[in-house]
Amino acid sequence: MQAFLIMLSGLWIDLDHLLANPVFDPNRCSINFHPLHTYIAITFYILLLIPKKTRLIGLGLVIHILADTIDCSLM
Ligand SMILES: [Zn+2]
């Protein structure tokens, strides 16, 4: 159940990628491009890690952001 929640929040943030045109662009950095990938949003995800209730959701979101950040640094 916990892993499911983490996965779900990771998938939810992926909707952001689907709104972009083109959906996938290997030369584009998602960070600060999509509305859910801005520094303000990232700050919010980190804040979600603090309360126990939202920690798993926050974790899923932060993991997604980290994965995108790695993608960007590999360009
Ligand atoms: Zn992303």
C-alpha cells in the first residue's frame, strides 16, 4: 500500500509531461519547464516530506524530481 502511494504520486506528476508538446523530448530538461516541476513546486514537495501523513506522497514526488534532475545532468 505504501509503495503504491509513492508510485501513484510519481505517476500523477507525470501528467505534466503528457501536457507538454512534444510529450517526450530528450533534449528538454523537465525541471522548471513543466508547471509541476518548478522550484516552487519542488519546495512544496519537500515540505510534504515533513508531516507523516503526506511523507509518502512527498517521497514519490521528490524521487520523480530527482530522476528528472539526473536526466537533465546527463544531457
Ligand atoms: Zn517529471
